[in-house]
Amino acid sequence: MFDFQQSFPRRRPSLTPIIDVVFLLLVFFMLASTFNVDQKVNLQSEIVYGSSQYDQNPRLIKIKSNNLLINGVEADDSEAIRKLEEITPDLSQIIIVQVLGSTTQRMLDVMELLKSSGFSNLKVTGR
């Protein structure tokens, strides 16, 4: 005769293979993704003397971590651009940019600010 009263304990599926698959997918996407975007910076490798001559008016920008020095006078970014526009009648004239212990990102931000203001002939020097 059949015994229908006897019950067997129900097996629960193991979660270990599912956790392993999720972990492998997590590692794959972490290694395959890009977290930052590199930007291209166009720097001239040589000075072209024929396109714009230096007219003896000093235009030296020293980049500090929180402000700029225009010909030795300290100013914030917007004020420095305004002063530079006052002493530079032709925006294609040479602007010398010197970095004083600030980060590369700060230098790139200042160069982008100068280019957006119309200054196209930037020469970067070290300290």
C-alpha cells in the first residue's frame, strides 16, 4: 500500500552559485568600466616667432593654487583676466604662463580660461 502521509523535507536551493555569479559580474564591470575621461591638451612644442612678436610689454601669469599673479600683482581669476585684457591690445600676442606649485588641473583650468577669453598664444614655462 502507498503511504501518502510521509513527507520529505523540502530542499532549499543553494545561494552560493548565485552569489559567485553576481560577484564575478561585479568584478568584470569594475575592471571593464572607465571612471575618468582623459582630455587632450594642445601645447605648442616650439615658438613661432613670425606669427606674433613680443612687444616688450610684460605679460607674465604665475599660477598659484588659489589665485593668479599678473606681472607680480595678486588677483583672482576674473580680475586677472580683466587686467590682462587691459595690457594686451592684441589677443594673439605672447602670454607667458608659469606654474608655481599648483596642480596640473589648476594649470589646465587657467589655460582654458585664457583661451575662452581669446588669448591664443600661450607659452608655458616651469619654475
